[in-house]
Amino acid sequence: MIWNKEMETMSQGELRCRQGENLVKLVNTLYGKVPFYRRKMEEKGISPSDVSSIDDISLLPFTTKDEMREVYPYGLLSVEKREIVEVHMSSGTTGKSVVDAYTKNDIDIWGEVMARTLSMGGTTSDDIVQNAFGYGLFTGGFGVHYGAGKIGATVLPISGGNTKRQIDVMLDFGSTVITCTPSYSLYLAEFGKEEGVDFSKLKLRAGFFGAEPWSESMREEIESKLHLKAFDIYGLTEIIGPGVAAECEFHNGLHIFEDHFYPEIISQETGEPVKEGEKGELVITTLTKTGTPILRYRTRDITYFINEKCPCGRTLRKMHRLLGRTDDMLIIRGVNIFPSQIEQVLFRIEGVEPHYQLIVERKGHLDTLEVQVEMNEAIFSDEIRRLESLERNMEKELHSNLGIHAKVKLVEPKSISRSEGKAKRIIDKRNLR
Ligand code: DLL
């Protein structure tokens, strides 16, 4: 179902025209009201009169996460503080957080793009949305809340965690839609199964998952364990939260809501646009936000544009599901590896569970990678010799798929800690001092 037919099926020509008009407005506002951007434009020798269409975007400066942290908390505000009605922040494990300050207009936009997102999986006012994304400074909970509210669905704002209660609520209220991180959805499935829940008998129909990397194989696991259709949803605090891009029912890339968020894909090294269809770093400009609008934000997320007509009828450009981040890319003895590639290999193997951790260490001058993956109950009781042979097989598979040698260690069922939010997949001991 298409929430906003006019905007989601507009011709690319018309869209580019609108994007251009909004970019011109944005650049004038930033130049006039945000000293941080005025200085950056002056450093590049640019003034608002140099920008007249969306193609001029490449003249403008980038914004990085570090810069956003430096001006914490209010340095990017482009309106009076009294116009801000809500603030969210990213958790950030190091340094200061990045801040998104929303005006009333921005909250409306957020509701709109999240209504589009949830409609892609067929959500209507008849649905009961169990929102297990965290409510708080994190954007997941409120983003889904505003979108579901706009559609008129019933929201259960249960937030993350308290897994027993999640299962009870799902049974008692007949939730038809679930929203959470993909790793938490698998934990819910596992927990529910132990409690004797038969998910095929529940009313769950669709799930919207995001906020962390996942893969096609993980989608299959989730769909078969929870008996629903799983949709990938993408977003980030710096831009708005969830609601930047989402999958339609064809599950072949995420439509970017480019009337609000203008996407570019650049080479991470040169900062220049990559060739059509090549992968690179996603850069986003907020075209319509008014609280803390951002120019050419370097997301560090890696993807590529899928330039094909989508059978769903939307004309909004699509990007491939994220391939990784420029900063979680592991470089093991010169080979670039994304955790998602390892995940793809592991999940094809019989007897292992979708819970794993990657441990990177440096021994002497050499990096080593250990993949710890949980075995299921069925093979746990097997002879040690059989388990060892399974480990060697997985090592062979990883070697032939990725070209690196990794040590695989099968660990006991349930020994890898579960997360209610984003899963921690990588333990990089090379950073320890
Ligand atoms: O995670 C916003 C969000 C909430 C998205 C709920 C989707 C659902 P941050 O905490 O600022 O915001 O983290 C943003 O998470 O740059 C990506 O690296 C990663 N990420 C978000 N969605 C996906 C996804 C929220 N679908 C960072 N696939 C982003 C892979 C994702 N990674």
C-alpha cells in the first residue's frame, strides 16, 4: 500500500525540481542562521547564489559525525530554541553524542516518512503494532510511534526488553505487527519457543526491523521462526531516526524518501561520487527539516543505488540493504571483510544458531579472527570429534567465500549474550591499550 501516492510515485524530473527548490532554501537558511555552516561555505568559497539546482549539491561541504559532536549540544540549530519540541540523541560509545532537535514541522515529517515505511508492509488502521524499539533518547521507539499514530493503527508502546511481557502482550492483544532490532526478534522467537508459544498460531503478520546490520539469511530465519514478513528499515539519528529508507513488498532494496532526504554515494577515499551502481559511502542532505538541518552528512554506511523500476510503482530511488560501515569493516591481513559476509556463510550451515561474535586480536604483527558461533541443542550433545569436524568445515567455507583463515569455535547454546537493542557482534581487542 502506498501511503503518499503523489510524493512516492512522482516522476524523477519533477522530483529533482522540488529537490532543487528545497536545496536553495536550505542553503540560504544555513548560511544566514548557522555560523558553523556559514564558516564551512566560506572556507569552500561558496555563497548561496552559487546554488540554483540539485546538481549544485556537489559544491557544498560535507558534515561529519566528529564535527557534529564538536558543536554539541545546540551548535547546529537553525531556529530559535523555543521552536524545538523534542530532542533525540545517539547513544555513542565514545565521546559526545550527536543531537537531533525537532521542530513541530520535523515531527510531522517524521510521522509522514514512518507512515510510508509501515504502509510498505501493509500496515493499516486495523493493525496492532507492538513497538519493541526503545523509547527514550534513541529514535526507534518514537519514530515508529509517530508513524503508526499517523496511520491510525493501535500502538502498544512496550519499548525494548522484558521479553516475558513481550510474549504475554503479543498473545493477549493479538499483535499483528512487531518492530524491533533484528537480533532482538530472534531472541523473542527463541524465548517464546521455550515458553511453548507456537508462532504459527499467532496473529503476527509483518515485522519492521533495523538499527543494526542484518542479512538475507537472517531475514529467512526471522520469517520462518516468527511466521511473518520481515521488512528492512533504515535511518539514523543525525538525519531524523528511522524513516530515511525502507523496503517495499518486493524486498529488493530500500526506497529512499528522497523528497526529504537527498542521497549521494561517494568514494570514501576521494569524496567524489562513485560511478552509477558502484558501492560507496552514503551521504544524506535533509531537504525539508527545520530544527537541525544537515548538509551532506557522511553516514559511514556502505551501499549502492539499485537503478531499476520497482514493480510496486514507487519512483523513489532504491539502495541495496547496507553492506556494512566504513568503520566496522574489518581488515584482516589486508582483506576487507564485513561482518554481514561472515553471517551469510554461518547461517547456511546446519546445526548453528544465528548468534555469533567476532573476536579480532593481534598476535605479534598478525591479526587473527575467531568466529564464535552458538550450536543448537540438537548438536550440542554430539561427540567432540563431530563438533570439531563441523568447525573445520565452517573454516573451509569461510576461507573459500572470503579468502581468509578464521578460527571457528562452536560455543554452548545461549552462551552469547542477548541484546534488547543493537547486538554487539565485534570484539576488537586490537584497540585495547
Ligand atoms: O538506529 C535509527 C533506527 C531506529 C533505524 C530503528 C531503524 C530502526 P542510530 O542509533 O543513530 O539510529 O544508528 C544509525 O545504525 O548509520 C547504520 O549504521 C545502522 N542502521 C540503522 N538501520 C539499519 C539497517 C538508528 N536497516 C546507524 N541495516 C546507521 C543496517 C542499520 N544498519
